[in-house]
Amino acid sequence: MSPVIFEVVTPERKILREEVENVIAPGTEGYLGVLPGHTPLLTTLKPGVVSYRRVGGETEKLACSGGFMEAGPGRVVILGDTAEPAPEIDIERARRARQRAEQRLRERPPGLDVARAEAALLRSLARLKAAGAD
């Protein structure tokens, strides 16, 4: 079967454009996989890990903080709020972000925006998982 063109774009930059065998992404209703020949689909993404297998190669990962994914028979495009390939993730920074978010959620200081703290925790966990440091 023909490979799929996979693109990941954020407001800051184009993260990648490659031919891949498959893509697995964190949809808001759960993780979903896309193979060549996929029926057209448009879905929202939640923070999590996107994995993809390069043609004849290894499986790669990137952290995504949410956005949209459009899939079709020969192409998958992720328009992400943010996205970081695993090799670019600063593991110590992600660990500190996780600790800060956990502390804020545990202590619940006055005026805490709980949804924002929970989102920060999910983003840091996705970054750590993508980097293999969870």
C-alpha cells in the first residue's frame, strides 16, 4: 500500500512532513490510528503523544498539546497548538513543569485556575511520555 504524507504544523513552525506507514494520535474521544486509504476524517486532539512509523523505519514520537487532525486516504495533517518531536524535549524542564502543576493542584491557592493547572499537567505528562521519561 502507498505511504501516507504526514504533516505537523503549529502556529510557530512546520514540525515535519514525511512519508509514513501509520499515525496514532490522541483524539478527544481516545487514541486513533490512521493507515493508508483511511476514510476522510476531521477530529479535535487533546494533549498527548502522537506516534508515527516512517516508511521502512522506526516509530517516532512527538508531544502535542491539542489541536486538530485531518486524515484522508493519502494524507494526515495535524494543526497543533504546540508540538515537539521527542529529541527536542527538555526532560528536566518538563519534569519541573509537572511538579509545579501537581503542587498547585494539591495546594489549591486562592484564585487558582484549576482548568489551566490541569492543562499544564497534561502537557508536561505528554512531553515526558513522548521523550520516554515518564
